[in-house]
Amino acid sequence: MLSFYQFGPHLLSVRFRVVTNQHVMVVVVAYAPMDVCDASIKDAFHLLLFGCLKVVPPIDKVVVLGDFNIELRHDWDSFVGTMGMHHVHHGEAPSHNGECLLDLAMFFGLHMANTFFPHQLGHLGT
């Protein structure tokens, strides 16, 4: 482990050197506020997450793990490469957390991996 930093009670980042390839990997672990929380709390969390990812050197590999309490957009095909078609969408509009995470993923070039593979209905959300 090269470094460990806690950005708040629900967000931390760990930086590892992957010996086999001499690469550095950053693992970010996050637990987002539920979508029923006040928007200011959710915005503060996503701002922290943005700051956490912004300080990662561009050459490092990044994995973000977490429970983001999201529902995503129906128009997944507008976000090819970032979001796949297998995700939770109950209502017409995406959740606030879903929009924030999608914006973040697009900004940093991340892929929402669990949306690219089909899951049983009971396993789509947490």
C-alpha cells in the first residue's frame, strides 16, 4: 500500500502498487447518501467524490466500489461506453444520485461495470 486517505465517513481512497505490471492502482470505496436525503448532503458527498478522483494521477488505474443508491436514465444508448443497458430504472426520471454519478463517470472516463451485464431482477439494486 502506497497511501490511504479518508475523505469523510463514507469515502476513502487506497493507492496500491501492482507488482506484476509495475502499475499503480487506486481503489476508492464509497457509500452514498440515500436518494431521500437532503440534496445538499448528496451534493456534498459527490463533491467529495469528485475531489477524491481529481487528485488521482492520470496514469494510475482507478476502481470505484460502492453503494451509490442510484437509478439511472432510460436512454442508456446515449452513454455508450459509460453505462450499459442492464441497470435499475423504475420511474421516468433518474435519481439525483444517478445523475451525479453518471456525470462523474463521464467526466473521468469511468465505466459503470455492473450495468453492462445482465442480472436477475433481485440483484439489480441494493
